[in-house]
Amino acid sequence: MSTLLTRVRQKQIGQMIDAGKRLDGRTLTDYREFTIEEGLIERAEGSARIRLGKTDVLVGVKIETGEPFPDTPNDGVLTVNAELVPLASASFEPGPPDENSIELARIVDRGIRESKAVSSDKLVIESGKKVFVVFVDVYVLNHDGNLIDASALAAVAALTNAKMPNYEIEDGEVKTKTGYSPLPMKSHPITVTIAKINDKLVVDPQIEEEQVLDARISMAVNDEGNICAIQKGCAGSFTPQQIIEASKIAQEKAAEIRKKLDW
Amino acid sequence: MSEKPEKLIDKKGIRLDGRKADELRPLKIEVGVLPNADGSAYIEHGKNKILVGVFGPREMHPKHLSQSDRMVIRCRYHMAPFSVQERKSPAPSRREVELSKVIRESLEPSVFVDLYPRSGIDVFIEVLQADGGTRCASITAASLAIADAGIPLRDLVVACAAGKIDDTVVLDLYDAEDKLGVADVPVAYMPNLNAVTLLQMDGVLTPKEFENAMNMAIDGCKKIYPIQKEALRAKYMAAREELKEEVEE
């Protein structure tokens, strides 16, 4: 996902990071300022838009009824999909999801699923036959780096303000009634991404930093401060010591974000 | 899953398949098994049976994907329809697309890609039978197949998972433990460079448990590494024997 970056610029980023500084004046462990706007899409059951630096991601949640998976008759269904919309970056092209958008969707999915953020047992209408299906659609509107954290945060925010239609069963048919109840949530996972640049760990990489990074690691932290999902990405490596250090940073940053959002 | 056993690990620390907590499944690795591929390897890791073929370095198709200063690595992880309990559609699933990506990224740090500008290699991974931990076994075999193709490497990449079942952190989860367990942490590692090239996790672990699991997985990698190297050596020993016989004739 690269837009071109001159060698001079690449070198500059590396040298600054060696000196503990960054292009936008942050320290290596500073997270960018972000704002989350909730419920802006009235047609969707839940929605949230995050602006993390200039990264802009909109998440819409649609809730429909459908069949459960045969192996989990007593759980609702949650699916996450991500679209790298072409208007968000010169490097995004129209077409079916590529591996970058599939990876993004699966990282967001894993954070929500493994932390059991949504109480899926409360989404059952009739065991084995009818359940609520929750579609989480991540829509990237502007790419300025760290789509993973932005998407994960916006997805949880959108689920938090999502409303479930009330229903009643009439002659074996599910009829929706007027009114809504909130989507049952158990946890609010927060995903923190850390890049390795020049052998240094850098929190929340912006877009130019993403183009010089050797590797990145994303960790989802649940309400208890435990880690519930990890994904290392890009063609570089970490030492085991760096991973432990990254996990400590991720927990600190997640706690910071949690406090700010009051989750 | 039909019924969940009450315990995945008993009081004596013995798992459902009879292993101890830090015990690997039996491994069998062979190098140079596909005549048409430039490099190949076959691995049996427990009931996993995985075949890897490498083609290249060769000209990239389509050409615009080639890079002027380096070789491009492409990787396809694919599961055979008959490899799992319920037939899997042969079309690539989202899981397979993601795994292809993370496997490729786990192998890339080991390859001297700048030695082969404008060219590419294709790594084709076919899971013939799956029993949990296929991505790790795939990486162990794929690294060997790349070495078998004669491509210079910084180190072999070897992979192994650790995880948590019931309350215990254990090595190398098999299918049932993966599905019913608490967490799974696959790790790929280059032992000579002390570099982790793949790390994923799903499930909930405390920071301490995570550290234990990662270290246990790395220890598992270190145990597989000599078996992996021996498989590569065995192929060349066999070739040498053949050559000797020819000379004697």
C-alpha cells in the first residue's frame, strides 16, 4: 500500500527516530489525537467515524436475522468486512477485497471475537434456527496510517451504539416490533499497533512511517488488561524481547485510550 | 464438534492425545519430493500432511509486479477440499488469503531478495490433511522448499505454536485443543538470528501467560530446527550417494 517516498525522506524518518523524534513532533510512544463521532448513519443500526490524525474510518453496523452456523446453534453471527475505498488513497484500487483489506477485516474481527465483546448468546431468537446476524462494515475514507487501530476502535464504538430491533414470534414467524434495545456488549477491546523502525518501537505509525517500517505488531487488549489477539505483519522480524516490550507498551496505551473513551 | 470432553489435560498433565504439556507431535520431513518444482518439501506434523512446491527465481508474470531492485515472493496457502472434516470449498477463503500473506511475510526476512532483481518465486502450499497448526507446519516446510530451490537464505524459518488449554500453557496444539482450548499462539522463528518472523494470537492470555506461551513456542521451534536441517542434509547425502555409485560404475 505505498505511495512513493523519496530516499531522502526515508532517511530523515530513520534518523529522527534514532534520535527519539518523529515527523509530527510526537515521541516514539505518543498516540495521535483522535475523535470518535457516533451514530451518524441513521439507516444503520450502529455507526461510528473515527479521525485518528488524518486517518478517517467509518464503520457501519447492520443487524438482520438469519440462520446460525450449524456448529454454534446458540450463538448469533458476527461478520466483519473491510473496504479500502479507492477515494481514500492513490494506492487503493477498485475491485474485490485484496489481501490487505482481508487482513484488516480479520484483525478487527479477531479482537472483537476473542474478547467476546458482543454477547453472542443473547442474539439467539430460536436455538439452531434463527439468530441475529451482525454485519460490521469498515469503510476507510482516508488513509493516513494505522488503519488497524482506527478500524478496530471505530468498530467497537459502532457496536457500542448499535441497537437491536425488538421482535416477537407469531405463528413461528419472527416479527419485528417498534422500538429497539441496545446490542448486548461484554467487553471493549482496544487494539494498539506498534511499528519497528530502525530497531526502535514506534507507537501508532502514520503513513510515511508505515512505508519505512520493518515490521508491525498489533495487540488487542481487553477490559481486564489481558491480551486477546495479536497479529504481526510485514516482512520484518522482532526479537522476543522486543515483543515483550511491545506488549507492555500496548497495555499502557490501551489503558490510556480506555480512560479517554470511558469504556 | 460433537461433544466437548470435560478436561483437555488431566491432573498428571497428560493431554487427550497422550502428550505432556511441552511435548511436540511426531514430525516427519522430506525435501525434494516434487520432480517438476525447483524446490519442494513434504511435512507430516502429527496428522497434518502438507506439500510445498517452489518455482523460481523466474520472470514475474504479470511483468508489472516485478521490482527493479529485488525479487518478489508470492505465496499461496491452500487447503484441499478433503483435508478437513466437512468438505472445504476449493475457492480461496478469507482465512487462506490472510494465511498466505502472513506466511509470505514470515519467510521474506530469511531470503536475500536483493540478489535476484526483477525476478520472482512462487511458493505453493497445499494442505492435504489438516490437524491444527497447519500454518506453522507450512512455514517449516516452505522454508525448506525455498532452500531446496537453491535460494540463499539468512537462516531457515521454523514455526511452532503454543497455547492454553484448560488452565495450562502447552506446546503444539492439535485440532481438538485448537478448537476447544483457550488461546493459540503460532510463532515463526529464525534460531540463528533470534528473530520472530510470525506471531499471531487468538484467545485471552494474561501478559505473563503470553510471555510463557511465546517462549514455549520458541523452544518448540528450537526442537524442530535440527529435524528440519537434517531433512535438507538427507536430500544432499542421498544425491551424493547416487553420484558415488555412478562414478563407481
